[in-house]
Amino acid sequence: MARIIVDEGFCKGCGLCVDACPLHIIELDGARITPKGYHPAHCVDVDACTGCASCALMCPDVAITVER
């Protein structure tokens, strides 16, 4: 089972990972704000994640780690 880890210290909520996810299981968390003032990305269905790493490859801030 794969999972993504978003480093909220680096995530600026740009949404590129949201667009890159082929399963559409990544969203920006509108309920939370990071110390830098951004809505961080998070996975809404951890069990559906295949570990393709499209989100991590697209992230310009290298804020996403994929564990397989």
C-alpha cells in the first residue's frame, strides 16, 4: 500500500499535484492553513493511492514524498 506525505513547511498550496493525480485523490485542505498561510495538499483516499508519484514529480517545491 502506498501513501503520500506532504511536508507542510514547503507546500504552498499551488494545486499542481491536484491536477497531476490520475486518480483525483489529492485535494487542497480548505479547513487548514499552514504557518505560512497556505492551504496544504492532502490525500483524501489513502487506500486508493497507487504510488505512481505523479504528484511528487509535479511538485515545484519538492514537498511530497511517496512511500511504497
